[in-house]
Amino acid sequence: MITEKKGFSINGFAVALIILPIYISLTIYLLSNNIVKAAGVLMVLSNVFLFFGFFMVQPNQGRVMTFFGSYVGTVKETGLRWTIPFFMRKTVSLRIRNFESAQIKVNDNQGNPIEIATIVVWSVSDTAEAVFEVDDYESYVTIQSESALRIMASSFPYDPSDDAAAEVALRSHPVEIGDRLKEEVQERLGKAGITVHEARISHLAYAPEIASAMLQRQQASAVIAARSKIVDGAVGMVEMALDRLKNDGVVELDEERKAVMVSNLLVVLCSDKHAQPVVNAGSLY
């Protein structure tokens, strides 16, 4: 595996302001002397050749240099630089980039078809691996991110099951799912010299063919949960009412009358419509 190393380069301004003037002066002197005019011609050609060693490095960029097919190093120092003109130089961006995948259809671990997409924040951390270990590192990011997303989505359910409230699910645990997705993507992109800074789900929904049925299921679960809370509250209120009547000595009720009272209170408290009161003008019995 080829890993990044520092390439040879020197400050381009130093070359342009110090070395080149001396070199050009020597060339002019040789050309003016008839005895060494041939050497002066060679110096002119070498002057032109030296200019091909200048190159510019922008902030958060790197220049990967090769010499006749061999990797010789990467230059990350910004500004005007100079290196051996024989070195071929390729620019690699080190800036942080975003990749948003297309919406893909995959089955969760319960077999339900879902649509899912992700956003991956990444940057090149090793220029040598990015250039030489894969053919096209940008295309590699796209394909491997979608592959990791498929595997991750098929490992978790869309919603947690009713009997496992702590179960990690795609919809209910975005932080845990994002961390797992980041690990899956980083495992694949690490060999290409790429660091994943963040991975988050950008789109999550049931597939259209089951969306309507799943919506009814979610609505039914919400209604059941609400009714359960209402019943728990109503039972507590009935218990409190019976205890208060008994402790305050307001009225003594036998078991039959308690049952009637409990039934009436539960109907009033648990009904989703307003109860119609009936006034009893007769005696209690």
C-alpha cells in the first residue's frame, strides 16, 4: 500500500528572486564570450527548462508528484513552490465535501421495504492512497457510501417493536444510526485515504406500496397508547373518589352501588364524547 510522504519543493519566490537572476547573469556572460558560446546556448535551454518547475498550491490542496511513474511525495505547503521540472504534479483537494446519495429502496431487518438516503461529509486525508489505491476516489465514495447504507438499513427495523422499547430503530434513534452508518462508511473508504467526518440519514420513509398500511398501523398504535393513559388516569380518579367519600363519611355505599358508581365514572372519564347527565329525583334505593 502506498502511503503519503512529503515531497521535495522549495519556496518559489526564493528561486525566482535569487537563483534565477544569478543563473541568467551567468548565461548572458557565457553568450557574450565567443569561446564558450555553445555553453551559453545550453544555459538558455536550461533556463527555459527551470521555469517548468514552478507551480502553485492553493490552501487546503495538495500536489501529488510522480517521477516516471514512481510516487515521490506530496506537497501541501501553500503558495508559489518550485520542484524538479521532471516531476509530474496532480492536484488533489483536501477540503471537506458533502455527498448526498440518491433515494434507494431496501428492506429493513423485518422485511419491510423502505426508502432511505444519506448525507456523507468527507475529505481526503492521505493523497497517495486516494490517487493510487483506487481508480477514481470520488466515484469510490459514491458507490461505497450507498453500499454501506444498504447494509446498515437492512440491519435495523424501521420502528421499534412494541415489546422492545429500547430497541435501536432507524426512525427512533437517529444519533445511534448515524454513528453506525459513519462506521460502516469509514470502514470502506479508509483504504482510499478518505476520512468520514459525519454521516446522517437525509430521507427515511416506507415504500409507497406499504406506506398506507403502515400509516394505519402507526395511527392505531397512537390511539391504543392514548387510551391506555386515559384508562390509567380514570382508574386512579375513581379510586381517589371512593376513598374520599369513605374517609369524609359523605355516604356509605354497598358493593353493588360502588360497582354502579365505578361504571358511571369510567364511562364519563373514558368516553371520547361528552356524557349526558341524568338527574335522579328519587331516593338512593
